[in-house]
Amino acid sequence: MAHVHVLSSDVIARIAAGEVVERPASVVKELVENALDAGATYVEVNLKEGGKSLIYIKDNGSGIVREDLGLLFQRHATSKITSAEDLEQVLSLGFRGEALYSIGAVAEVNVKSLATGLKDAWEIDVKGGVKEAARPVAMAGQGTEIRVKELFFNTPARKKFLKSDASEVEQVLNVFMPYVLLYPDRHFILTHNGRTLVDLAPAENVVERTAAALNLDARHLLSGEGALLQEGFALRLVLGDINIQRPRRDLQYLFVNGRPVQSRTVLFHVNDVYRLVMSEGVHPAFAIFLNVSPADVDVNIHPAKREVRIRQEARLGGFLRTQIEQLLMTRGGAKEIPAREPLFPFPSDVPISEGVPADKMIFSPGQSSDIPLCRPRPQNEEPVFSEFVAHFDQQRESSLKDRLLRARFIGTFAHKYHLFEEGQSLFVVDQHAAQERVLFEKFRRQLAAGAVEVERLLTPVVVSLTRQEKSAFDRLEDRLKLFGFEATVLDEGAIALHTLPSDLSDPAQVVRALLADDDLGAPGNTDVLARRACRASVMAGDRMKAEESVHQLKHLMACDDPFTCPHGRPVFVELKTSFFDRHFLRT
Ligand SMILES: Nc1ncnc2c1ncn2[C@@H]1O[C@H](COP(=O)(O)OP(=O)(O)OP(=O)(O)O)[C@@H](O)[C@H]1O
Ligand SMILES: [Mg+2]
């Protein structure tokens, strides 16, 4: 083995860079933060080839004086903190003095700057950590311009790991938009290969900015403020009302002390309160701006400063819940009924049970309805009631099919369950799960044959998209066509659907779900895609007539796998007479 030796500074720099700079989006995040820390009211970012060949950023902030320019690209060179105590009170976005050093280690960087009150601008270059002397340069106005070229030119492994330009742009949007929300009074521009993706002039207030940035209707946003003085908590909420329902949690933003952060606990509390007004399977949009005493947050636990730890988490959770509940309950608007409404939105949080053998599933009755009904059965665990049999047993399938086909329809319950009687058993069919199974298999067959049955619309359905979704659409338009969605672009924030696969009740949700799927771009695993499509969509048919229920059961029995919904939940349960006997104390 080689002797222990200290790595050369150039190797150290590349390793350190790996922690801060993962992809173009991380560079954009760091540079935007620097511009905002410098008090810029105008921040413009231009990308070329997904940011791989060029990331250009221009701001009108305080600029960097010549002497400081000379110190840039050194590790721990920062103007933002000086002592360890300062770490306890960080108010700026940056504080480590790591970002430019790391970027300079893995790219070709040029910085031009004209500092406040000075006449002469200066520039400096660095490539792969090697710096040149500062030179005078001409600049029109106060501020800083940074060009980052050929990212990862000296770390080919990293470079290879980058995704397509379009995917990298989506990642950039994901890091860029939180700052756009956080600083509504600043002007933000983002372009890619000369095309404008974001151009948002200063907004009146955070609600107006949120609506403009996320392409949401401001009428559906509620805002409120609250504080808990003793604990030092202050809160500003921008909450989407029940009219904004997303198939994913992609429009949920959290900011703590002026920094976009992630916190599972906080997100859990917020989403949980929304369950009071929103069904499972759809997710709300919100932006939560929280201020706590800087001494109560630790931002230093993640190198990219994404994750925060907050003291008094329990207190905070309670406070958040009350505030949100109050706002939603007192000011939340009524649900508007669009032309095509999902009757039973599918819970997208239920774990998909792919890979779990069917006989390992149990149906657990008696649990509260917000607990997913199916979960892998731990080894050796017996079903709770043996009379509640979710049917997954292969050998019994054919006789079961026969029994179900013979079964007599006796009614529906809660407009959700169809009841059938056969011999000594009551079969309870979950109408929604059954519909999903039928639709899924039909859709899968059509997809496999390359012939999706479509409905041509006289009036197109307009779907508003976030910038990320629009970017995904540009990339995936042709694949969407295979699914039966022919669409044209209306503007940067909306598309018009001219055809839909038949039977889909909420095309906007389905299109969003498809655009969110990374695999959609790859030549397809039709099963996964069909599942995606039908997950976000359920046929109409709330109150079914008796014939329809019987008809549905026939269709179901014609399916390859009638016993589970495409997401692995049981389609029906069988209750034997013995179950009722026991409950009536007859045994
Ligand atoms: N756009 C800018 N305008 C003015 N000063 C800047 C700008 N970008 C960087 N600087 C100066 O360069 C210094 C180093 O920036 P860098 O991003 O590397 O570190 P930082 O922001 O202090 O900390 P962090 O690593 O946490 O981002 C900053 O402290 C700031 O003084
Ligand atoms: Mg910084």
C-alpha cells in the first residue's frame, strides 16, 4: 500500500467541489444566492445547452471591489461572516466561502464587477482552480457578471452523469423558482439557448408573485400571517385552496429565515391539515415562509444548506397546523366544478406494491381510512380476520371467478361499494378499484397495439402548466401523442388538448402525471405508463345503476388479473356468513 500523503490542493479542490457542485442547477443556485446577498434587484441568468457549456449571470448588486476580486476562488473566502458566533446568526444566503472556490475548481469562470460608488470595473479568470491576475474591464453599470463555461471539463465522470439539456433546465427551474417566490420585489430572468423561460418583473406582493411564477390563478390563493411571540415564530402563508390539486407534491415550498429549505416534518404537518379539505391522492400547492430565531435553526447540517433542523419542532408543528387550518377553514373558497371532474381521485401516496408477491398482501379492516389499505404483510403475520379474505390466491382464482360470475347483485353501499351474494358469502366490490383495473387493462392493450382510442374534442381542454412541466412537454410531446393526447402550445404556461384517450375523466391530471414521469421519455414499459395514466384518472360513473354494476363485474372478470387494482390494492373482499354470525354472537 502507498504511504500516507496529503493530497495536492488541486485534488482537494475537486473533491470539495463535488459536494457543492453537482450539476448546472447547483451552480445557478449558488450564483443566484450571491447576487441576492449583494442586494441585487435584477437577476438575469442565461444558459446554453442546459448550462453545460455556459451559465451566465448578471446582477445589479453591490459588486466586488478589486482587492476582494483577488481573494475570490480561495476556499473560505467570504465577506459574510467572520467569527464562530456569526454562524449562530446567519442572515445571508451564503456564509461558507465555498461556492466560487468550488465552481472555479471544475469550470472556466470569468467574473466582472463594478462595485457601488466606484468608476472602474475589474475582471478575473479562473480555470480548474488556476487563477489569473485581475484586469480592468469596461462595464455599463454597477453589479457583477459571471460566466461559467465548460462545467466539469476536468472531471469527466461528473460530466458523463449529467442528463439531457432539457432535464438539466428543469433542474435549474427547480432551484431558481424558490428564489423567485422568496423575493417578489426583484426582477428575475431566466433564458435557455436564447429562449425566455422566466421574465418576472417586481410584483406587488407575494401572492401576485406566486400566481405569476407558478402559473396559478391568484383567486385560488389564500394568504395570511401569524406569530407566536414567546417562541419567536413568525409565519406567512400562501396557500392554494381546494381548487388547486396537483398529482404530485411539486408546488410545495418552504422557506425558513429567508432560505428555501426542506423539512419533512413541516411538509407532513401542512399536507396533513389539507386532508381536512382535500381527498387523498391529490396534493395542495403552498408556500410557507417561516421565521424563527436564528439561534433556533441549524443550517449548517447539509453542505448544500438544503436541510435545516429547527429546535422546538413540536411547538412549531402545533402552531403551523392551527394557522393553516384557520386560514383554510375560514377563507378557503368553494370548489369549482370543472367540466371533467375526477370522481374518485386515486391516492398516489399508497405504495405501489410492485415486486411484492400477491400472497404477501393483506387487507386490514378496521383501520382508519387514511391508512393505505394494502401493505406488504410482515413474515408470519396472520390476517386480522380470517373471514376477510382479499383474493390473491392463484389456485382459487378460477373457481372464484365462476362464483363471482354467478353472484347475485344485491345493492350498492355508500356509492362506493357494490354488494354481491353467492352461496355463504357476501362479496364487496370496490367500484373505484374495479374501474381502474378495467380501464388499465384496456389502456394497456391499446398502447401495446399502438392504437389508443381517442376522443376528438370540439372545444380543446386547456391545461395550464408550470415552467418545469412545459419544459417536459417540449421534450415529450411525441410520447404524449402515443397516449392519445394531441396538444398544441398556447403560450409558455398552457397547452390545448385536442384529443384525449377515451374514458379519462380528468385529462389535466393525467397529462401532469405523465409529464412528471421520468420514464416517459424512454421507449416504454407500457405497464408502468398505463398504470400512471389510469392512476390519475377514473372513469365517470359515480352512482351506477344496478345493470351497470353487474356489467362492470363482467368486464372485471374478463380482465387478466381481476383481483387487484393496478396499484396492488384488492378489488373485492369476501365476507362469509360466519363473520356475521360471530358479530351477532350466534356462534
Ligand atoms: N454577485 C456578487 N456580488 C457581490 N459580491 C459577490 C458576488 N458573488 C460573490 N461575491 C463575493 O464573493 C464572496 C465569495 O462568494 P461565495 O459564494 O464563494 O461564498 P459565500 O457566498 O460567502 O458563501 P457560500 O459558499 O455559502 O455561498 C462572497 O462572500 C461575496 O463577498
Ligand atoms: Mg455564495
